[in-house]
Amino acid sequence: MAAETKFDLQTVLDGLGQGVLIFNREGRLVLNNLAARQALGADFNLIRDKGWDAASTLFNTRQTNPDETIEAVRDRALQSSRPVRFHLYRSGEYIPCWAAAVLSEGGEVCTMITLDAMDWSAMTNLLDRFRNEMQEAIQSTQGHIDLINQTIKHAKPDAGAEVLAKRIGGFTRLISVHMYRIGRLMEMSDRLENIRTGNVREVVRQRRRKIVLVDFLEDFAEKLDEIMLVDPETEAQDHRSRLVVDIPKGLAISASSTYLTRILQDMLRNAIMYSMKATPVKIVAREKGQNVQIDMIDEGYGIREKERERVFEAFQRARQPQIVAEFGYGLSLYLCKHEVEAMNGRLWFESEEGVGTTFSMMLPLYREDSAASSDRSS
């Protein structure tokens, strides 16, 4: 008979990547781990000595919403069977945290705080990519400008305006491609910085409103003609004609229209770039309990089983030849996932290679009688 395997609780906790702090009913720190001590540094000593009072001071830094103080978060956690999400501001960034009620062996209800281990390699990679893109764009653009000047300077007297326009037009198109890509990178860097600092949650809280999906998606489709949705080197298409919308009348969500537009544009951009030109892209929505599920369905190349885990990682792209051929940074879905979660939602996908992909997001259903409580939970 095999010997029973036992573990020392402290050893297990110290092996976790997440920081753990457990406070008893009196507010005394009764358990912690190595990751928490490393994350909090000198502040940990105060929490160890002063308990919950010191933790409250630290965790409420920059918190102006009374419903999001650590005390309010703890109260919700003690009344819930699930952990409650909140953020700690420390050293210039917002660290995602959880609060949960845990039961001791003696039956005492304690408060457990966990701190996620942050990895901002995505920001470092983005800055490196941005610098390289800028350097290439500056050199290339200057070269194209020189060629335009030379073309004009050495044009033959009998060269017609049409011939000159054709030559110069090719150079200006290349310049336009570079400017578009730099603009995309700048937009992505702004979005990533808002996620890193926690500003996205505050912006979403302030801008959240009732969005009637039928009206919203009608406006969304009309504006597709006014924006450059895909990379300029991608073959020109009528994106609006490919979009098929099936939304029940009156269905409304509680969200930020600005962020929802940006997320849907990113998802639609991927669907168009990674599917055949003639195939439709469908947007379907339905009510599910207290939420609304919005699906974007394409009949594209699909995602390989072995690459599923990389979809929401920063700067990761699928390796199918059709996808590699299209220009992209592999960052938009990473940003979308964080922004959907900031709106109290969830983003996921289902895919079959050679058949297509469905990206789904769940967002809070708008109800007149729950609008105020939704504000408190943001």
C-alpha cells in the first residue's frame, strides 16, 4: 500500500506564484507566503505588525470610490461563495487582486487576499517593436520622399501629369502604409498603458451606459465605410457587405460604447483578414441570465488545436501560411480580452481549422433596476 502523501501548508503557499495574505476575524495576519512578502517589500512588515489596519491603508491608496475600498470588497467577499476582484495600486501600476472568505479548521471565517504576479513583458516588447517600426518608417519614408523629389526634378518635358501621378502615387501609398502601422502601434501602446495602470477600469466605470445593440450595431456597420479597418496592403474589400447581424430588438447591455466599438473592430478585422473574401461574418447576440452573449462568427481558416493557448497572449500569431501572409502585431486580442474583463465581461473562442472561428464575449445585461448596482460593481 502506497504511503499517504502529505504537504506542509506553508511550503505549498511559498510555492505559489500568487501572493497570499490571510487575516482572521480580529484582523490579525495569520498566514502569508513568499510571493506576498516579495511583492509588498517593506510594507509587508507593517501588515505583519498592524494587521488589517495597515493592509487597509495600503490597499485603499488612490481609491476614491467608497464601494471599491478594501473594506467594501471584503464585505462582498464574506457574503459570497466566489472570490471578488479588485486592484491594488503599487509602484506606479495596478495589481489585480482577489478577496475571498476561507474557513479555518476551527470554523472561523477569515479573509484571504491574493495578489497576481504581474508580467509586463508585453509593454517592453511593444516599445521595442514601436522603436523598430519608427526607425524603419522614418528611413523608408525619407527614401520615398527623395524618390518623389527626384521623379519631379528629372521628369521629361513631355511627361504627362497622369504618368507622374502614377509614379508618385506608388511612393505615397508606401508612405501611407508606414503611417497607418505607426498609428496602430501608438493606439495599442495607449490601450496597453491604460490596462497596466488600471485606468481602463475607471474609464469604463465612468462611461458605462445603456447600449441597445440593434441601434449600436447599425451605427457600427455604417461607420465601416469611413475607417481603414485592415492594413493598407490587404486587398480592398467592402467590409460592410460581408457583415450579417442578428440581434433581438430591445436587447441592451451595460458597457462603454467606445471600448465596445474598439473591441468589435479588432474582432472584425481578424475575421476579415483570416477568412476568404466572399464569406460572411456574422454577429449574433442573445440574453443569457443576467448577461448578454455576443458572438462573431466567421468561415475562415480556423485556429489549430496546438495554437489555442497562444491566442490571447501578446505578440503571438498563428503560423498557418494564410495568416502569416497578412500583416499584424498579434496584440489586438490580448488587449480585447483585458478590456472586456474591465467591463465585467468575459472573452473566449471556439474554432475548427478549415471551418471557422467564433469569438464570444459575455457582457452585463442592462436592467433599469440594476443600473445603480452595476456601477458599484465596476
